Amino acid sequence: MKINPSERPDPPPYQIPDENRAAAIRRVLTEYLQVEPLEPQFARRFLAEEVRTFIELGSAHGPISQLLAPAGVECTAVDRDPPPGHFVPLMRADLRAVPLPAASVDAVSAVNCLYFLGAPRDGIREALRLLRPGGLFLASSPSRCHDPEIKKYITEWGVPGPFDAEEAEGLVAEVFGEVEVEVEWWNLPAYVLKTHDQVRDYFTMFGYPDPEAAVADLGLPITITKSGINVWARKAS
């Protein structure tokens, strides 16, 4: 399996959404999403594994932690630039250098964040360091070919990124070594956009350029397909 180069400049840092974009995100996720978000599935798996301590790397507002904490799991959300309104214990830190002891938690997740690193192995190595022997790691990332229905509007559609679904399994397996890596591919008709305002919201949420061109061109309604991968790996005992 092809592996990305070990070193490249970090991509542009994540920008906390302004109020216009934040409002679009809320509408897209609450009104246009047609499938269950991934986070409840992840939380169910961690609970089934009887995880008691958990770190959510690149957490933003900590969606997995918010689901696990009410079940008694000790959660720490880690983000370099956390958004306002977090609801679980939050640590402001780079996910490549978390100021917590080695081998200290049962599970670590890195969902939709490793592609912000030019060298995503560094983030995976930090997750491995934090895990206790036998601990469970989750990485999730979209495909470089998601949103095929609107690919002509996406400048970097199909272009390899630092950590996309096509590379994720190999990168995790390389860092974790001789352990079994479990892979779950997903390809879902995720969003239905019925109006021009909904198209604008969707393009605003994902930062796609030129929403007005799509508004003028797309036939409505349109279903948008999301695809990606979940990679689960267990630290050797």
C-alpha cells in the first residue's frame, strides 16, 4: 500500500467558524443530514469495549466525549484551538504532544483531525504513547473522493492529502506495528439539499468555493454522498 511521504509542511490550520459559517453548520447537521452521525457509533463501540478512560484528540467541542461522559467514562478532549462552548474537560494542546503520562488511558480517538498534520504519523505515535497495553485507537477520515455529485466545484477533489481514507490504514498499521488493524469503509447518501439556500449552507459549511455557481447549475433536490474510513487498532499487550 502506498504511504504518504513522512514529512511535508502542515496544511493551513483549522479556522474556528465565524457566526455565519457556524449557523450554516448547525442547519446542515440538524436539518439536511439523512443518516446517523458517526460519533454515536464510535461511542457505542467504546462502551462495548468497557473503556473507562478516553482521550479525544483534535476534539473541537468533543462530540464523542459528550456521549461517553454520561456513562461514567473519564474523558479528556484535546484541541489546539478549541471552539467556545465545550462540555467536557478540555486540554488546550497540540495532538502531537499531549502533556499526559504514557500508557495512561484505555482508548484514544483521532477523528477528522490527522489530515491537519503534514506528518500524520506523529499524531498516531502520540496516540500509541498515551494508550495502555491493549488499549484501543480509532482514526477516521473522509475519502479524497467524497462528494462526487459536486466534484467539479471542489478544487482538490481526488487529490491525495496527508491523511485521507485511501492512506489511513497503511499509516496506522505502520505505527502500531504487528497488531491487527480493523477497517470499516463507509459510503453513504448523507445529505439531501432541496433548495438553493441549502446548497449555500452546504458549501459554506465545508468551505467550498463559489456556491453561487452551484446554485445556478445544480438540479434540485440533490443527494450528496459521503465516503471514508474508520481504522481501529489495539496497542500490543
